[in-house]
Amino acid sequence: PVEAGPVECLGLTFESDEARRAHFLAALRAKLAAPGLREAAGFPRGADATILHLSDPPYYTACPNPFWADVVGASSAAPPARPRAPFVADVEVGKNDRIYNAHSYHTKVPHRAIQRYLLHYTEPGDVVLDPFCGAGMTGVACAELDEPRRALLCDLSPAAANIAFNYVARKERALVAAALASAVQSLRDRFAWMYRTRHTGWPSADRRLRDPSAPNPGSSSDRGDIEFTVWSDVFACPHCGRELVYWHAAASSATAGLRDQFPCPSCQVTLDKRRLERAWETALDPATGQPRRAAKRRPVLIQYRHAGKTFHKLPDDEDLALARATEEAAIPEWHPTAPLHDGDKTSDPKSVGITHAHHFFTRRNLAVLAALWATATRERPAVRPALQFLFTSTMPWATRMNRLLVSNFFKKRGGVIGQTLSGTLYVSSVSIETNPLYRLALRERSAAFTASSDRVFVSTQSATDLSALPDDSVDYVFTDPPFGHNLVYSDLNFLWEGWLGLRADTTAEAIISGAQGKSLRAYEALMSRAFAECLRVLKPGRWITVEFHNSKNAVWRAIQQALGSAGFVVASVSVLSKTHGTFNQVTAAGAVSKDLAISAYKPRAVVTAALTGASPEAAWTFVREHLRALPVLAPEGPRAIVIERTPQLLLDRMIAFHVQRGARVPLSAAEFLQGLARRFPARDGMHFLDEQAAVYDHARASSSPQRVIIHDEATAIAWVRQQLQDAPRRFQELQPLFMGALQAWARHEATIELRLLLEQCFLRYDGRGPAPSQLHRYLSAEVAELRGLDPDDPRLVAAARDRWYVPDPAQRADLERLRERALLREFAEYQASGRRTLKVFRAEAVRAGFKACWQARAYQEIVAVADKLPAAALADDEALFMYSDNARTRLGDG
């Protein structure tokens, strides 16, 4: 049994688990009383007594966890990890998993997907950090491995941290199952009467609408158990002033939905919902003792179970009397009554009179939840986490935010109960009141069989302050951070945190929020601070995986910029696919359907040390380390292009590495490209370390190369280089191939003619002098009659004349210098332009100009031109965004 002793914890031995808990609670109480802990970023708002009652230290503290340093102490002297390339395979897992489905949360990565990353990046016993843990799936992933890892989880939200701990708390399953069953049975014995109805309905498979004024068809005196009740808002007709029940007026079985237009039941004038006037009613609020004005609503349909079958009925006089009686019943147990704050997502409930926590529930549902929470808080610690988990997993099903999925209802497909509309506190005009006793019976079975581990340590705090952890103490970071403004966790967790008695400190909440006055730049700054802490505690050469989902490129760039400015180097981006979509993913304009996983690493000390000299050798040290970190082969196949290995991307990463650290870039583009070719072998337009090139050569022997897709100037240059490496061609041969390969060109990107690209980046043989070696080799190999001829043979010269070819490294460097001059001349035109917005521009010219301005510390010039660029264009281009963002930071424009 869990409580039997002796037990070991953080190097100490205790006679029992209760003794362990008492020891660490005393230590936590002392730390709360001493100065320091309360000053930590993200310390929740609430009483010390509440924090101590919720906590189970060192495994979980409802405040910043002061025991984390002891957790990592044993691993700090571990031997260096073996070198790892980024995990580049796209991961696709489903959500049909008992543990995953045991508790809902606003966003969750399936733990089986996380395990793929853990197995790649870590060894058994390694320390894994998730600084934005949410419901704690990283902890579940660590706990459920055959050879577990130690997990450090933290979240700003007290609700998230509580759920994360309860998901993995150590448990004796038989003991927990018995306690859960007893609690649910006790609730059923006490409250079942509130959910009984006379059996007078019809089989639930019959979804035809019934006349609300007609009686139910049955006349039995038997009673059934209500599964859910459908409630409808009441409105007033703007023409006749008579009230109408929205469901009865607008529902249509013919269209399987709610009609956009419908006749007023009283005056027959055609109405639509937007023109209706809401009906209100005022009653005394028993919790506040004040009158409460709320939107008027009425029960319109009951689904109940009788003799093992489900039936529907119209609420009769007995049902209405029962609803009134339960609304007036006293609730002896404590329940939250806090007022709803002014947030980004709180205007919806406030607009219908929901202004306090208890207004989100019907009175009878509130009574059941209050009784369950009282049981969960007073039970012995060995079963308390499971009871709290049962409560928090059931509570969302008991609110007024549950919706009737009208189409499913009429078409008799899938579920008809829609939980809270994802990412909102929206209360639908046709809502569902579920019977929580029914839901508790379902959840009881899963709450006892979640993960069980003593290797997961949870903290309630901000990710921007991980001061409890020493430098270089963590082996791997996996996190699913906030998505800008997609999800406002401090609003969405209002109810959970109300029951816990602790509120998140939103000062450090990483979010784009009008209510909190936080812009995209504020969000980026907070994310950068969090990632900087992750970098500090992560061991050199180790990896971070950032799972990301957002349909706005600006937020995507902000995340990448925050990673870079913190000191991480991005090595790859892959797809993490989930098989079910949320509401916003499925319907929102511009929503993306898959999550992205960014893999980045902490540079080793040798790289950061070399940076202090800002010498060319520092750049080559970085490139060497970066190539070592990149995958040799792409997941698409042995000859697919690993874009991070192409010269332009390597140049961009080298420049970014210096710019984001405020250092001078020690090489020009021409010098970089020339040195790259000299130092690192090239294959198919990519560069490798010597040992990597051998691996690539072996893998590509039996495959054909992947073709580059053109969508901007950089990819156009890569495409032309690939074509000319295969076969030097004349312009008239290349032009139709180029036109055929063009894809959707970025709207803001100035279209570049093929001839200009050729002139600036490649060479044409004009027939004077011997044929260049590139042409001589190609023609001698491909044209039988030219084999064995010297480079200056007239026949070979004639065949080679006017062909374009890829220059050798020295020639390419010369061309790059000329091209850079041309690009800077074009950038100067943008600087001098009097236009407020450059709707179309040459991105390569702006990149070259921004780099030159950065070297000259002309940060104001960067900002001035950046302000002329379309916001979407700036967000789409990683290099432009980086220069602009860092220049604004230097100028203090943040």
C-alpha cells in the first residue's frame, strides 16, 4: 500500500508516507513564513492555509515548489549525453486513450506522442521539464514509460497544476476505487430525488418536435432518472411584445437545426434571432443576498432513463415544480461565489446575467458539486487526489455552458451534448443541464486508473522564474506554451480556480490580451523570459521541443523569435498531428489543422565562448556545431532536401545567432558562402560534416533527388541552382521549365525575372576562351561525339556557348558581392521612398539592407523601413521579423 512504510523521498527515509508528508508540509510552512518564496513570479493569490491543504510536497505544491533543487541534485553530475540529431519524424497519434480522456483541458498533447520525443532525447532517470504543463501530459508520458523519467511540471494556473498532480499522484488503486465508489453512492443517495421525473414520454429515437402545449403521451406513475434537461432562452417579439421560447419557435426537424428566420408564435411576423429582445427576470440571489437580473430561460425537453431505455418528454407541472424547489433549496456546503472579473472572455456570460461563479450552475447541480468538493477536501490524503480529479473532470459537464448539438440531435448521430465551446465562457441560447450523478458514475471508473508515480514534481508558478533550479540541471524540455490570444487561461480556469480557492497571478501570464493590456510584443517578451530560464537550466547540447498551434503567422514568428533571443538555435520543425479537431481548428477562417513541433538546442559552451571574439572563426564554430545538430536525412526520404542545410538557411542561422546576442556578424554573405564551400562538403545543394556526407552518400545511392518548389526569390535561386547542377542550360531551355515550376508567389514579394536571377547568381559562357570545367565535364559525359575533346576544341566551345552554369566557390563569392551591391541599391530606394507602405518589395533586398544597417548599428533605419512593410509580410519572413524585433528592442521600442 502507498501509505505503508518505510518510504524514501529525496534521499530521506520515513516510517510511512504520512510521515513523509508531515515532514515536507512543515518545511513548506516554514518557507511560506520566511521571506522569498512569496516574491517568486507567479505566486498564486490565496491563503497559506489553502496552499498547504492542497499541497502534497515535494510532489506537488500549490505555490512555487521549493524542493525542485533537491530533485535534480542527484542528476547534476551525470555523464554527458550522447549527441542527438533533432527528432524529425512527423508524429500522428489519436486521442482514443483511457488516460488521455480521463480529464479534459483547453489544449492537450497526447502523452503517447510526447513519449516518442522522450525516447529519442532522454535516457531512463533523466530530468524532463515542462514549464507550461497544463493538464500534465508530459508528467503522464514520463510516468507511463517502462523506464520512467523524472518530470518537473509547472504552470501559472493553480487549476492546471492541481490537475497535473492529480493525474499522476501515487495511488493504491483498490483503495482509491473503493473511496470513489463510496463517494458517488453517497451523492446518489442524497441527491437522486432532484433528478427524477414521471415516465410519461416517448422513445428517444423519435426526434420529432412536439407541441409544447400538448400533454406527454404516456400516463405511467413510474419514475425515471433524468440524464439531461434542455433549457432554452426566452425572448420578446419586437412587434407584438409577447414572449417566445426560442427552441419552440426556431427548432426545425426538417432542417435539423435552428432556423435563421421563423414566425412569431403570437403575431406570425417573420423574425430572426438578431432582432429579438431578450426577456429578463429578477430574483434574490441566496448566495449574495442581492437581487439578480438574469436572462429568462425555460426547460423545454428532458431525456431520462427508465427500465434500461432512454425516453424524451416535455417538462410537465411536476418537473417545473421540482426545478423551482431545487432552485430554492439551501446548500449547506461551501461553494465559490466570487464575482466574475473583467477579462477577454467574460463578456459573454455577463451579457446574460452570469456575474458570479455560482451562476454558471443550476442550483441542484451546484448542490451536488459542493457536496463532492466537501468530501474531496476532508478525505485522507491517500485518496484526496483521486476525489479532486473526479471533481475537476466532472465539473465542466455540470455547468450551464454545455450546449445541445442540434444537428446531431435531429440526425441521431454522435453525441448530442457539446461541452463548453472551446476557448470561451459562452452560454448558448439552447443549453443542456446534465445530471452530474450520471457523469460522476462514468468518470469514477477512469479516475482510479490514471497514472501513478513518485517521479513527477509539480509547481504552481510562472515559467519566467525557475530560480529553484540550478544552472545546467535539466536534460530535456518539452512544452506546449500559450498560443498568443487563442486561449485566455486565466479566464477559462475561473471556475476550477474558484473551487480550489486560489487564483492565478496574471502579471506573468504569457498572452495577447486587451483586458490585461498585453500586445504581441509583450507576449513575445514574456515567452522570451520563459525560454531564457529554460535555456539556463538546460544542460549544454540538450534539446527543447516546443509544440505550437496558432493560425496567425505573427504569433508563430514571435515564438521563434523568443526562442532565438533566449539563446536557443532552431534545428527543425515537424508536424505533430492529432486526429480530432477542436471547434476553432475545424471552423475558424485561417485555422491550421496540425500542430507543429519546433526542435531547438542549447549551444555548447565552446560555441558561446567563441562568440565573445566576434571573429570569423566564431562563425565557423557555430556552423560546425549546427551541422552536427541537424538531421542528415529528411523524413520524406534519403534525397529530400533538409532545408536547414542549404547555404541560405545556414547563412540566416549564422547571422541570427550573432544578431540575437547583440554581436557583430563577422562575415559577409560572399565570405560565408566561399568559406562554407571550402570547409563543408556539398551534396544536392546541402552542406554536411565529412562523416555526415558519407552517411548521406550511402543513403542517396538508390534514390532520386527531391525537387525544390518555387515560392519566393530564395527558392527560385535554389531551383535554378539545382537545374544547372544537373545540366548547364541556355536561357531558352531553362525559361519554360522555370515558368512551369512557379507556385503561388507571395503577394508582397516583387516578382523576379529569370534573366535577372541568372545574371546575379550564375555565370554564362560567351564562347571566349576554353569552356569552363563545369561545362566541359557535363558535355563530355552526356554528348557522345564530344567525349575526349579538349576544353578549347571548337566543337565543344560551340556546344557550350550561351549555357548558364553554377560558378565555383571563388566565382560565386565574387558574384555574391556584386549581387549584394545591387540589393543594397534597391534597399536605398526603399529608404528614400516617400510611400507609407511598400505593398510589393524585394525581400532579398530588404534582408541585405537590414543586415548592413545592423552592422552599422543603424537600428532606426531598420525600424523605419520595417514600418513601411505590410504587417503580414513582416510576420511571414523570419529574417525580417528578427531584424525588426531586435532593432526595436535596441531602441527601447517595446
